[in-house]
Amino acid sequence: MSHNSSICFMRRLPGFALSFLLLFTSSTFSALAQTPQASAEDTVAAMQDTVATGGANIAGDIANGQALFSSNCAACHGIDRKLAGPALAGVNQRHDQEWLINWIHDSPGMIASGDPAAIAIYEEYNQAAMPPFPQLTTQDIVDILAYVEAETQALQQPAAAGDGAAAAPQDKGISAISVIGLIVLAVLLFLIITVLNRTIGSLKRVILKNQGVEVAPEVTPKKDYLAGLKKLSRNKKFIAVSILVVLMIGAAFSWNIMWNVGVEQYYQPKQPIRFPHDIHAGAMEIDCQYCHGGAWKSKNASIPSLSTCMNCHNVVNGDGSDSPTASAEIAKIYKALDYDPATGEYGDNPQGVEWIRVHNLPDFAYFNHSQHVTVGEAAIREAKGLKADDPVCYACHGPVAEMEEIYQFSPLTMKWCVDCHRETEVIHAEHNEYYDKILAAHEQIKEGKITVADLGGIDCARCHY
């Protein structure tokens, strides 16, 4: 092989290697991507068929049934355990569907009509009647029964379900090992191409030298990267402007730090007992004033006593909850009250719970909850654009029903409050005696909008002692 042929081959060698890399990578990804994948629709259809053909014939929407069960039934019923009401596993076998629909719609009516099965349940549970659910449609109840039947079958056939899951092919698409292997291969080929390029350069010089051609040594010129900076360092105008810019940035940064001193927005302390608002105020739709009754009638919103918690948790102990921590957190309530859930009796050694305050205004700031929640409710709703079913509390506390753990949503600074008072237009709602008296004293203001500021809403004494 001639010297020129050798040089030509070595020039083409990196191209060959790169082509091989691209061809191997594309073919590998194509092969991995051709593995069939089961669709989510097929999986749901299989679940529906199981419920419709196994045990009882319940063809309903399991997902909707689970949601309805959690919001309407889970407080008193478990699938495999007795709570305030009976365990529901096998209920579709114990009663026919029409009876169950009538019972859920109007259990007191069935008891009053003398239905033997209804009376038997009523007597078994100390004559505590299940509340009626007329708001649920027949299809809603069928969906709930389908969910209960699916859970019943899962309890009755755990082994079969495990075998079926093991036998089913599990397609995970392109595995992480394959991707990592391809990346490693690409890096290795890149290194090989780099080494080949350097080797080709060296070999070219050797071949040319053997042919008698004078080859100049490779010399990399040194660059003075600091030359421009050295030149600028001698420019007095540049130095003056640089100092001015640094001072301005430093002043702005310092002002921003000082402005936010004491602002605790997004503060989210860990409470001694975890209280998920997204479950209580969200999923269970418990009204804010059930726990914070003071907000409607006094300065303070008030924190409920643990006896309020026990209105529900003397029955709901967290067993079977989707949350892995529910039972442990509810047990803290029992411990603080010295309550024995097994016997339902209280001891003589209750202990207080040291809750950590989240929204903590300075001592010199005055804020009255009832002034905003009751008197100013209509105006605040209009100004903040709240929905009809949103509590007025959302205006300051944010979407509490979506918070897993409560945190300070708004900055609660003086500027934030003053801006709201200046922008919020007074709405004189009917039967609002507070505004009746205020507006009577401002009869002379006949033109333009009346804002909270016009009524003294930004006077110092309004918020400061």
C-alpha cells in the first residue's frame, strides 16, 4: 500500500467509526421500541370484566365508586373491618342490589316500613340508623357496590391475584441498563475517534518526513487572555462606572434583604400532630367554622380543642386509610386525651398539645377576624374573585382545602394589607349593621366609589395598638 493510500485510509477511519456508532444506536433503539405495551384502557377493561363476572354481577365504574366511598362511606364502614357500621365485604352476596339501593337512599324509611333486614341491622347496631343519601344517584350507588365487590374479590383471592400478576408479561420499555450501555458505548467510540485523529496527525507527519518533505513542528501560540482586563484596569472612566454599578447592586440587594425581614410567607412548621387540611377541608368538605368558630364572631379564629376532633375520631381511628401515618397521628390524639379506644373510656391524665402558630402578626398589629369574615365578606369576595362555594378565608389563607400541611400563603405585611384596603370597594350587603352606621355618617360622599381607605381603613390605629 502506498503512502498516499495509507493517508487516505486513515483520514476515512474516523468517518467509518462514526457511521458504525450511528447505525448501531439507531438499530438498538428500534429493536427495544418494538416491544408491545398493554394500554391503560385494556387494564381498566379487564378490571371491569372481573367485577362484572366474578361473585356478584356489578358492572359499575370502580374509580368513581372508590371516590364516592371515600367521601360518603369510609367514616363509618370498612371493607374488611367493622367500624360504626358493618364491614362491607360480601355485602353484594348478603343482599340483592335493589335492596341495597333503597337502603342507601333512605335507610330510616326502610326501618319505619318494617323491612326485616333493615330492622335487624338497626337493632344490631344499638338502634343507630345510617343517615340517608338521597343525593346519590342509582348509578352512583352501583359504582360504590362495584368498588366494594372489587375489594371483596381482592381479599378473597390474594394468591390468585399474585399468580396472575406474576404470569402477566411486564413491559417496561427501554430499560435503564440499555440506555446506560449505549451512553458508555458512545463515549468509548468518541474517545477512539479522538485518539485516531491525533494518531492520524502524527502518522501523517512521519510519512511526510519519510518522503523527504520538511514538516514544521506544531507550535501553539500563547494567548494573553488578561491583556483586555489589564487595559481596562488603566481606564479611569471604566473604574468609576464599575464602582457605581457595584454600589447600586449592593444597595438594591441590601434593601431587598431588609424589606423582607420578618416576612414569613410560606412558613410551614411541623406540628406535633399532623393535620391534613386537604383531607378534612378538601375531601371531607368540613366547614372552616366547625373547627375555627371564633373567626365569625371574635378577634381570634380560635384553635379547636381535641374534644372537637373526637366527634369523629372516636369512630374513625385511621385503620384501612390510604395514608400510612393516619393511625399513628390519630393515636397521638388518644394519648393526649388519655383515651382508650378499645374501651371508649377516658383516663385521669390528659395532656395539652403544643400547636405551633403559623400566622403570627407582630404584637403591635391589630387584626379582627370577624371584621373581615363577617362584616367585609361580600367586599372581600368581590375583590379577590372567590367562587361562591369558596370560604372567604381563602382571601388571606389561600386554598387551604388543597394543603396537605398548612402554611402561610400571603405575606401579611403592612403594605399588603394597606393595598387591599385601598383597592377593595365597600359593598353594603343587606342586614350589615356595621356598614349601616358607617355609611350613615358618610352621606355627604355621593360621588365615586367608597373604598375601605375612605372609611379610615388605613388609619394607624386601625391596625396598631
